[in-house]
Amino acid sequence: MSKKPAADLSGLVATKGSAAPVANMPSRTPAHTEETTTEDAANNVPLNFRVPGEFRRRFRMYAAAHDLKLNELLRMAFDDYEKKQSN
């Protein structure tokens, strides 16, 4: 009985550092938000709290649909809330 030759799987393995972005890939930073500086990013700290599952799903879907990061959406919503409460 003869053995089958081993399948060539070399094309299925990624080579570290060889990935390239797609040519027409849009950037993640939306044009309508303020630029986050490196200093601001370094000062970020975790904010942990629990929310109902349905709220979490709606929040994440809204952020994705509007190309926002979750922390950007939270910051925008809180800033708007503060403005409305101060009037």
C-alpha cells in the first residue's frame, strides 16, 4: 500500500510582518471627531460598569454603523448630556 504525498499547506500559513492593507481601505478615524493626541491616549484609564445586554447591543451597533469607537461615542454622548443639563 502506498502513502499519499503530504499536501502543500505552505500557502495557508501567514508570515509575520508580510500583511499589507487593502488599497482602498478607509481610515478608522472619522473626520467629524476631534483628533486624539498621543498625550490624551496615554492618559486614558479604564471605566468599568454594567449595562443591560440590549443597551450594550444597541450602543455597539450604533457605534459601528457610524464608524465610531465605543469610547468616542460615550464621550460625545456625555458631552451632549452635560450641555443640555447646564441650560
